Amino acid sequence: MFKLISQRVALGLLTLLLASALIFLGVEALPGDLASKLLANNATPENLAALRLELGLDRPMLVRYWEWLSHMLQGDFGASLSNKRAIIGDLGPRALNTFFLAGYAAVIAVPLAVALGIIAAIRQGGIFDRLVNVVTLFSISVPEFFIGYVLVMLLAVKIRLFPVLSNVTPDTDFMQRLYLTFLPMATMVMVVVAHMMRMTRASVLAVMASPYIEMAILKGLPKWRIVVQHALPNALAPILNVVALNLAYLIVGVVVVEVVFVYPGMGQWIVDSVSKKDLPVVQACGMIFAAVFITLNILADVLAIISNPRLRHPR
Amino acid sequence: MNDNRPKQTDRQVLRVDNLRIEVKTDAGPGPVLVDDVSFTLCKGEVLGLIGESGAGKSTIGLASMVYTRSGCYITGGKIVFLDNDLRELNSDQRRNTRGVKIAYIAQSAAASFNPALTIYEQVCEVAVRHGLMNFADAKREAIKLFRELELPNPDTFGDRYPHQVSGGQLQRAMAAMAMVAKPDLLIFDEPTTALDVTTQVEVLASFRKLIREHGTAALYITHDLAVVAQIADRIMVLRHGKMVELGDATQILQHPTQEYTQKLVAERVAASTHEFVESDESGEALLKIDRVSASYRTLVKVINGVTLDIRRGDTVAVVGESGSGKSTLARILVGLLPREEGDIRFAGESLPPRLKDRSKDQLRRIQMIYQMPDVALNPQQTLLEIIGRPVSFYFNKSGDQVRQRVTELLRQIDLPESFITRRPGELSGGQKQRVSIARALAAEPELIICDEVTSALDPLVAEEILRLLKRLQDELGVAYMFITHDLGTVKRIANKVAVMLKGQLVAFGPTPKVFAPPFHPYTELLLSSVPEMRADWLDEVLAKRRQLV
Amino acid sequence: MRLFGHKLTASAQIGLVIIAINVVAAILAPIIAPYPEADIVGTAWGPPSAEHWFGLDNLGRDVFSRILYGARMTIGLGLLITLLAFVLGTIGGFAAAVLGRWVDTVLSRLADLMLSMPTLIFALVVLSVMGTDIPVLIITVGLLYSVPVFRLARAVAMNIAVLEYVEAAKLRGEGLWWIIRREILPNALPPLVAEFGLRFCFTFLFIAALSFLGLGIQPPQADWGSMVKETGQMIALRPIALYPAGAIALLTIGVNLVVDWLLAIHSRGHGEEV
């Protein structure tokens, strides 16, 4: 089992490395080079050469990739092209904001989705299950920004419970933060709960259809014990997997929600930087998102390995 | 067996009156699974429920615990257990009957044990959860049962997880799980069907010992008359959810009164008589397999140095238990798995090891028929397309000629001409298997490989297929290589037999010779493990095995 | 009403009606739209009236007309991308399943790699470099979405390829193309059609998200996602953003209803109502 886990982790690290190479090369593979793209119309041979030197474009690609990667590992993401400031300075608070929002949403969404999913599975075909089915179909069909705007309409405009925009600054205290970010959090919860719940329900149902559950019924065990003792240990692996995958989705889905609420996180920044063609910032934010996403994916697989009794107790 | 049959004065454990079970769907009522079935069961008595698939025997077994699978409902009748009608109990009372007073032993222990819990946790669960014993007592009881069931290392057996023990052991552990709360009634639902024949004997023996020593009443569900003969005091024959006949085991097995039962018994008797097909050595050599070996990606050889030959008009049976390599041999023959050593000569010429290196004509001359007719035929094609494709592919016939040939083939396999436009979904299992035969014949082959072609079919249907194959052989002179685990089939159809064990051929020759002394020890073990309808068969086998040890 | 030889359920009928309305709107937009797509026909943020059913947007364009034109862009682009993803994905998936060996290994590893990266982030990086032309958009998203299609097509084809009727065809000596076309494809179709519907939904939700972020369809062309972006900031004043967003939701629900029905008839098995 240890071998399997280390294999998975190694594969994850390799994926991360490849992702970094893709993000780096994506920028390098520009038709024409970065300098001419940046200067566009005001490109004279002189200032082109100057910019190339400034960006270090005169050295081989592999060397620059290595530099970029090793600097990044030491926390040096380079400087933004638009305001010339070190990226790390702005990245810290923004990353914190993003993780705060995603974490806030996860803390609410995960228990809610898993609980609802299990209840829907146990009461399969019942009114609760059907209701949940309709609601999740609806929320899967609706784009995040739509949910965001509807929530703004209802809870910030019609009833003035929450602010329209989530303006947080580094000085905002914790309780204030929870209040200001309530609407974006709620938006993300609504999107992610539906997905997570559907998948949880499906994995519990798959387990509940196994012959050993029928056997447990025929042993005369009470329903709650069948679910808790016989179904859950086997459904755990798929559920953990579902949770980790949805958290990965959450961290990326945060991009759209941050734009809706003009929330000063990494998502909004990466979108801004894409339109400004501030490539170092795009690379930096892209790397962080990719790293979190890949880590959560690894975590999902590792948890699945650990919770498999056949792997935990080999022959 | 008659000496320990219960007296009529014994206490009645279960009485089922006019039981009716139906399927209900959203679209309305579905088929009736069980219709007007009644029986009684006394203490210490074993009632065998026998029938083909769809006879409703498992449904009745589960209904005795007032349990139905999803979509099925008990719509009529009484299920009286120790003076209480179980249908009138509330759900808590039902729960307290299940596992404690009536226990269930399923077909597949591998699927019925929870992979996440140890065997102890699952065996002791019933007794502990229903408050009959504490865990330590239940564990002691479990160890006692493990010992009775002759499980290895009974003191530590329960600490293991289900995937850590063998299938036969797990099946016995399930019996321990059922017995731990000392129930009054046991329900065995095809408990040995998934096992190899040699394992089946031992498991069957331990079940019988358990029932006799504890004096428990039991319902024993199976499709095999010979198995039920070893264990049941009385037998009920079911068909399409209705009772055909109910009587003493000896009466049913020796003097059945109903036509259907007579057919079933006759089929089983034919399977276990020792009249062999005489070997005819006149045919010219067709296939020579010479010291062939092969392996999958691992280094272990799955087939090791096998040599055998088939003459025109021969039926060579290849027998062995699961994992013996008999199907692999067929895959090597057709080129799906390239041989690594040795040679295969067909009608004088050496066949290339790989499928893709063989000529169209080489491919045409060896055809194959599969075990599962459901997946052997493309559900999206009509019979015209399925049977006609080899005709147009190998012989370049026009559309009209193909249609004519398909009609002819349909006649040969006794299917009406009008079936030509049907798709496999509209046929029964036996009809589908006939279509598979027609598809093989359409290529006008010289050798047909039959891979377990009857094992997915009910016995009477299987017998018809065997007869059809025999008739076609007489008409067309085609040779068969008959891969099977069922020795009864072998005796009836094969003039030669090859016995395989762990990838090697342990015996090969004319059937009467291989199946008569002096035996190869494995052939003898295999042969003696095939259940026979004589009630004393099991005792004989066990006695013989004890001598050998 | 019946389709594919099966009776349509009520919800599938509703789904089909929704899809039909959308398709008609997309095709006939230039004829039925009361105003041109990009013309300023009144004051910005004008309220709904008899002339302008849904009101006017941030520049004074007719919202109703832009929704009709937006259907064109959104559905057309969605279909085009989904088609591209399907052509690439199914060819790759079938090839991997039938050929096996190194073809399968290489393609599957590549797919694993692509799936373990966040799609949106990847698209953002590509778009920031390549610019936001429509062809770039189509190729990028089409490529990204061919990966899950590949996985499904491979799995479905693998399941069918191990069945004995396919083995029988191989033993007969049939060529690869015949086996794919006659034995595998007809049996793989129902799950693939369902996946097409789902993928189409994902695609245009994704395009909508990109447009909403200002990285998809560029103004003045109308597209539901960018319309939400243009009008969303002022949702407190006029809830115009709800119309295009609602249109997106409605179409997705419609497709989902039909997909659910398709999956249900598939899992019930075929042949019973042929």
C-alpha cells in the first residue's frame, strides 16, 4: 500500500512539473516573442532589444525555465509587467483571500453535501430524494455568475442584508470577513453542494445495492446500523474522492465568483492580468491554482487507497 | 437417509400457504414470480427446492424471511413460522426473526461478506447485536463452528478479512455466520453452485453435518438434482413460479409422477450413466497440437507442453476446473494468444501462431461457439446479418444467395424462417445458442470449438443443444473440440477426452479408457466429485477420500 | 410521442420543446429580432416597454434582440466545439480501445495528465497568450473537452471490445474498420449521444464563463455570457443580467432533461421496444 501511495504522490509531483512546463512554454510559444508582443505598435529595434535583455530572452529556453522554476520554489515569482512590483508582495494577501473564501465555502458545503447525499440515498425514490434531484438538476444547469447575481438581487438589493461587493482589506477582522464574504461563499456552496451531493448519493447507492447489504438485512440488523457499519466503510473511499475532487473544482470555480463580487483574490487578479497581458502574474497565479488542484487530486487518490480494505490488509 | 427422517409428529417450523409474489413497476403490475405455492417444514427436516432459472425458488427462499428484492411484492398467502404469520409482524418483529431464528446462506460468499470487516465481526454480529451473547461468547461459539466446519486454524480464522481466504472456506464461514445464533431454520440458496466440483463435495459434506448435528430445519435451493439428493428429505419441483411436484426425496428421484420431473430426472440419469461414446479411430488426422506452451505477460506458463490430436468427425472434450487452462488452449488454437513453443498443424499445414498472420481460409476452417449467447451475438444486428456475414465474407455470395443460405441454416438449427429479421433480444437463451451454431456453420468449418456452450443454459435446453450438435456432426462430419467443466456432458458427447490441470494435460485418450481404471489420480478425483443422484453417493465419496488420505 | 423507438416521458418532451425554441431562435434571429444586434436604439438602461420587451442594456441596445442573436452565437459555438471535442475524443478513444498496446498507453497517460490540470486555468493561460479570437477559443476548448470524451469513448469501446461478438468478428478475419463501424459503434451510440448532450451543456457554460470574464466572445457581438458581464454590475439598478443568465439556465435544463431520458432508456437496455 505504501508503494502505491508513494507511486501516486510521485506521479502527482511529475504532473505538477509538467504543468509548470506547460504554463511556462505556453507563454514562450508565442508567435513572435514576448517582447514584440508586449510592445506591439511602439516596437522599434532599439527598445525591443532593450526589453529582451530586461526579460532575459537572450538566453536558452531551458535555462530560463530552470531559473523561473527555482526562483518560484524560493518564493520569487518575478515582477508584474503592469506595475513593476514584485508579484509575491501582492500574491500573499490575495492568495490568503482566495483560500479564505474557498475554505469558508468548503466548511459549509462538505458536511452539508455528504449528509444530504447519504439521506437522499437511504430514502431513494422518496419525496426528499425527488426534491433533491430537481433542485440539483437546476443548480447544475445554472452558471455560477447567475446564482451570484440572483443572490445579490435577493439578499443585497431587495433585502439589504449583505453588501453587493465583498470589499475586504488586510485589516478586516475575522467576523467582518465572514459577513462580507457571505454571498460569494453562499454562491459557491450552492454550486458545489449539488455536484457533491449527486456524486455522494450515487456512491452510497452503488454500495447499498451490494449483496453484503442484503445479507446484513437478512441478519436482521437495524437500518441505521446497516448504513453506519456496513455501507459507510465501503462508501467512504468514493465519498472522500468526491469531496477532494469538488474541493479542487471549488478552488478553480472561485475565479468566476471573485469577479462577480469584485473580491480581491487571486481569481480576479488572474483574469485582470490576462486582459492586461501581464504574463508573469498569469504564470504565478496559474501555478498556484494548478498546484492546489493537483494536490487535492493526489489527496483524493491517496485517501481512496488508504480506505480500501483489500489494500490495507493484503493477503 | 430414511432412518433419520423426521416423524410426522415433530414440531412444525415453517408453513407456507398459497404464497403469491408479483413484480410491480411504475408502469403497472409485472409478471407473477411465485403463484400458489404451499409447503410445510418440520424440525430437523430438509426440503429441497429444485427448478430451472426463473422457477421462483430463490424468491420463495427469501420470502420465507418476509424479504423480497426491490420491485417484488408478496401479494398473497401466509408464511407461518413457529405459529406466527410473519406477514403480520411489524418491521421490528420481522427484524428480530431474521438472522436469529431464520438464517440465510447465499450463493456467493465472496459478494455476501462485507470486504471492510473481519470475518469475526460479521460472524458474531447477529448474536451480539440481537443481545444473545457478548462478543467474547460469540467468538467462542464461532471458533466452535469453524472447527465443526473443518476450517483451517479455527482459532485465528476469524481475524482475517474475507478476501484473505479461499472461496470454499468463505462459503463455510457463511454457514458459521448463519448458525451462530442457533436458528430454527436455515435457508441455503444455491450455496455450492459457484464452487468447483472438487470443492463442492467438501462444502456439501460440512453443510450436511451441520444440519444433522444441530437438528435444524432447512430449505435447500438448487438447480442440481444430484446435489439435492444428498441432503434433502423431501423435494419440491418448481417451474415458472408454480409447484410441479412435492414428495419424498426417494419418490421424486426414483418414481417422479409429473412429466416435467420425469424429464429432469431422465436428463440427470443420462448424464451420470457410464455408457460411453465409442471411439472411432478411422477418421483422418485434422488437428495436431504438438508440445504447445504459452504465457500471458507474466513469466508463468499458462499452458505448458500440451500435445493432443483431433481426427475428422471426432468430438474431443477438454475438461478441467477453473484455472486449468482449458479456455486458454482454445485461445491459442485460434491465434488470440500466440503460442511460444511447439507447433499446431491443421490438415497438414502449420498454422501461424498469430491470428493476423493466418489466411482467410485458415480462419474459415476453425470456428468457435461461446458460453454466453447473450454477448456472443451483436444485439443491434438481425439474424440475417449475423448468420449471413460469414457467408458473404468467406464465399463472396450475392445478397440473394446469402439470404437463401441463411434460410437453409435456420432450417438446419430448427428455427422458423421468419426469424431472419429478428434481433437477438427477441430470442430465448436456447434460441440464441442455436443462432451461434448457425453462424459457425455458415463458414462451413472443419473444426468447431465449443467453449462451455451449455453451461449457461438450463439442463433441458442444454440437452436439446447437445442433441442438435450431435445431429449436425452426423450430417456434416464436422469435428468438435468441446471445452467443459461438466463431466456429464463429456460422457454423453465426446469420444475422446483431455483432462487438464494447471496448464498441463494429465490424461488424453478415448473417453472409455480415460474414465476407467487405471485412472490418473486427478481424473479420479474429478470423476468422483461429480454428484450422482444416489442418496449414498456423498458418503461413498467421503469414505473413499478418507482412505486416500 | 416516440423517439429512437422509445416513448418520450413528459420531462423529455419539455426538454425537447426548450431545445426546439432555442434552435428556432438561433436560426431565425435576423428575421424575428425587432432590432439589429449591435445598434444603439435608445437610452442606456431604458426600462422594459412595449417596444423593448426586456429593456435596454448598458449602451442602449435592445436586450430581447441581443438574446436572440446571442442564442446564435452561444449555441453555434457550443455545437462547433462539442463536435470538435467529439471527433477528436471518439477517434482517439476507439483507437486506444481497439488497438491497445502503446497507442492506448500513450493516449491514456496524456489524458490523465490533462485531466489532472484545472481546465479553466489552463484556458486562461492559453487565451492570455494567444488572444481571444473565436478560432483560438474553439480549438482550445475543443481540445480541452476532447479529453473527457476520449475517456468515455475508450471505456465504452473497451466494454464492447471484450464482448464475444467482437471476438467472433476478429476470428472471422474482419478488418479493424469493419469492427469499429459495424460491431462497436452501433452499440456505443446511446451513451455517446447522452455524453454529447452533457458535453454541449458544459461547453456553453464554459464559454459563457469565459465571456463573462471578458475572455470569450468580444463585444459588440452578442453572447449570453458577455451580456451578463455587461449588465451584471448594475444588477442593483436593473436586473437585465437575469435574462441572458436565465436563457443559459433554461437551455441547460432542457438538454439535461433529454439526456436523463436517453441515459434511462439506455440503462433499461435496448431491444425490448424495437
